[in-house]
Amino acid sequence: ALNSLRRIFCEFLESGRLTITKESGSKKDKQDDEKKSKLREYKVWLKKQFTDFQDTLCGFVSGRDEETITPAIRTMIEFTRREWMITRGQEDKDGGTAAVMTKKAHFGVECFTSLMRALCYSDKDVEVEILLMMRSEVFDKTDCRFFAWLVLRKLLVEAKVRGKPEGATASSMTPEAVASVVQNGLDLLRILSYEDQEVI
């Protein structure tokens, strides 16, 4: 089922079915406007299903389920490669259409960050097999390695801040939880460092 949903959502991303563009209203053809409105509602609903599926995948990753973690990681990476397709044709804040949003592919930071967070934020260690898979299938790509450094640094700093005893909030973490995040983050960083040594 997981692999089937991956193929379906990848096809939706590539075909533009998850791209929600701002439609300009037309007084001449109200029927056409209604069709566009319904289509937009459908795309909004479809995008929510896609987001919910990503949350489920991250749950598999953080839960460290042996049967689902590997396909879940590979699926999130496939979505990372196609995340830019969601914003194709969307207008930027200044009203213009950015070239990076229409023609050029760019790295799927949001999806990749969710994956790295799921790997770090767990009370279970990242298994050696998963670390080796990340090294051979994910961190072997330059862009993934670059953003992994950035995201892991952000997550470690975040865990440190949330673990401070003073000014505890609802998002605060116990020392044990912080230690788990740090350990998982460092394990992933070691894989990155190991690759650097091999290249040199």
C-alpha cells in the first residue's frame, strides 16, 4: 500500500494536480469560474491528503518500525525530489512569477527537514542499517549532504533550547529526550563526516 501511494502521489506531483494556482475571476463566464473553484477545492483537499501521508511516513520513521522505515525514508526522498513541482506557476509575494517556481527544479527543503526531524526526534537510536542506507542512497548526493548539514545543525540547536530548564514551556523537552535527539543527530553527522574523508 505504501509503495502504491508513493507512485500515485509522485504522478500527481509530476502532472501538476497538487499545484494550487491563483485563478483570476471572470464576470463573463460564471460557470467556468465555478468549475475552477471546484477544481481548486479538490486540489486543496488532495494536497491535505498528501501532507497527511507525509506525516504518516514520518511517524513510521520516528517509530523505527522495521517493516516500514526503509520504504518510508525512500518515499520521503522521492517527495523531496519533486516538492518543487507543487509551487510551479505560483506567484511570489511581489506579484511576479519566480523562475525557480516555474521551470527550474530546486531542493525540497520542507520534506527533507521533516525526514531528518523524524530520524532525530525519536527515543530510539538510528539503526546501523538505516545509517548505511542514508549514506549510500541519500548522502551520496551533494545537495542532500549540504542541506543535511544545515538541517541537523538547526535541529540540534533547537533541541538544546527546548531542553533548557529555565522558562519551561509546552514544547520543552526532558534531558533524556534531548540526549536522544543529540545522539541521533551526531550519528547522522558522523556518516556525513565519514563520506567527506572518503572523498578526500
